[in-house]
Amino acid sequence: MPLLALAALLPVLAQTPQAAMVEARVTVDTSGPTTRLVVMAPRPIAWHISAAPSGLEVVFDEPLALDVPSLTLDDPVLRGWRLVSDRRLQLQTGSAFRGQETFELRNPWRLVLDLQGQRPGGQTGTTRVAAATVIVLDPGHGGVETGAVGPGGLQEKEVTLDLARRLQAVLQRSDPGLAVVLTRDEDRQVARDERTSIANQNRAELFVSLHLNSSPAKGAAGAETYFLSAEATDDAARTLAGVENEAARRGEAVIQTAAGGGQTLDLILWDLAQNQYLTESARLAEAVQRELNALAGTKDRGVRQAPFTVLMGATMPAILVELGFVSNAAEESKLKDGAYRDRVVDALARAIQGFRQRVAALQ
């Protein structure tokens, strides 16, 4: 090859392949006590934050294609943002800005920036820009915490995860503005306080924990729906809550995250904190129970209250659903069937959608 031709090729040969752009979504919510900016991507991306003349700059290790690359806001904490390069997102903070907290969330991956500051008169804003409503689904158990096991070997942790994934897909198809987050999207242990923490950090509208029941009585069958109370509705509810709480405690002990001796006091305090959501939690539980009762062959076991610690800390309407008795051979057989699982998911989706519509109509 002539030297001149080789020299012309050298710049081309020296080029490294361009990294693929990551399609990402950015949202902002100024309706809460902080201004929350969220960058959502299909997979985790490394990042760091530094000071910038305009306020803050988020630098990503990979190039991003943001759905809203720039925006101006009428908010004294955050005046707007601009993607100045495919890896640098500049935030223009306002005169009320006082600091920020930053954290990541999973399933899907999100970088969350809570920008703190005092708005004039102590008021909060009301602007929402492309801010999706969030529902958090909690597949019960996971990892070393197997949950109930049926006579044929069906494990609660496997069924709840599959049902949560199916329900997530159905709900998000029905409402493009709805983000459905799972507390776990794989077979792993999740501490009880982390489950509700995920819902709180996402400012979720609802928290729904999915479980399967078990009983030494072979004829026990049907669904039950619960919301939090320090006092159980009856002995059966108290026993079930004790079994679920103990299973979680043993699992957390394995990963050394078990709570200390203040659990009883914590439960009472969180029961009081949940009082403001008591009516909504009860209505959501009733809506879910009605739909599950309508399933062919499902016995009505009613809506109950019990001290489920997995519901502790939720700052929104929160329920726990026991979708059937895996200890019952007939129900275990149904729960193994994909078509039946779809029917369960459709029932849950109808209940959640109906509840949200009623709440929206009252606002």
C-alpha cells in the first residue's frame, strides 16, 4: 500500500468504536417537600455529581439520549436543566436551593436527586413534568426466605415473583403514565424495611405485597386481603401474621439485617402513622378481595387486619394479599397453571385500576 494511502487510513484506524447511546427518560416533580429529578434508564449507569456555574452537573460514564434534553421550570429550587453533551447534564438551581440527596433505585434503574430548599412562604409547588405515577408491587419472600411450600414442591417465592412480573406488565400496558416498580425482580432476599422504603422513595401511590398462604387444615382454600393494624382481626389473622413475620425475621438473620427489640413499639407507631391511610387501605383491600372472590372456585375469606411488619413504614395505602393456599393440593395445582395465574393477575389489575379511578374521581 502506498505510504500516502496508509497515512490517510491511520486516523480511521485509530478511532475507537462509539459507545451506544442509552435511551433515558428524565422526569421532575415539584409537588412534594423537595424538588425531585429522576433519570430512568434500562440498565445501571455509573455517574458522579460536581459543582457547576449554574448549580450542579451530573456526569455519566456512558452517552445518554434523554427524552427531554432541556427544560425551563418556574421553581425556586430548580430552574431547569440542559444536556450540554451526551454525558453531562447541567442543573440550574434557584435561589431557594439548599442541598441535595442522591440515591439509586432498581427495577428499573433510576438515579434520583432530591433537591432541598425552602419555597417562599413555606409552600410547595404543583408542577409535574412527565412524572409517572408509581405503584410498588412486593413479591413476598425471596432468596433464603422460601415462604410456603406446597405438597408438590411449589414455592411461594417463585409464584409471587412470577405474578408480580405479570401484573407489572398488565398495569403498565393499561396506563402509559404508570410506572410499576418491583421490590425484587429476581430470587433474592429483601429486608422488610427495604420493601416499604422502596415505595416511600418512589413516592408510590400504592403498595401491594403478594403472598401465598399455608395451613395444616387440608381444606383451607381461598384468598385473604389484609391491611396493617397492631391488633389482629382474629386468632387466624394473628397466627398468619406471626408466621409471615417470623419467616422474614429468620431470613433477615441470615443476611444480618434483623431488627432489634423495639419491633413492638415500632409496629404501634407505624400503625398510628398508617391511620391517615386506613380508609384507603381498607377500600383497596375490599376491591382486591371482591375481584378474587369472583374467580371460579375461590372462597371468600374476607378482608382482615393484622400486624404484618412488611407493611410497617409505608406512607401510602398498603395491603398484603394472600392469593391462595399453596398447602391445598387443588389450589397448588391451579397456581402452577399459567392461564390461572393470568386470571389472578387480571383480577388484581381490575381491582387496582378501579380503586385508582375512584380516587381520581374524588379529587
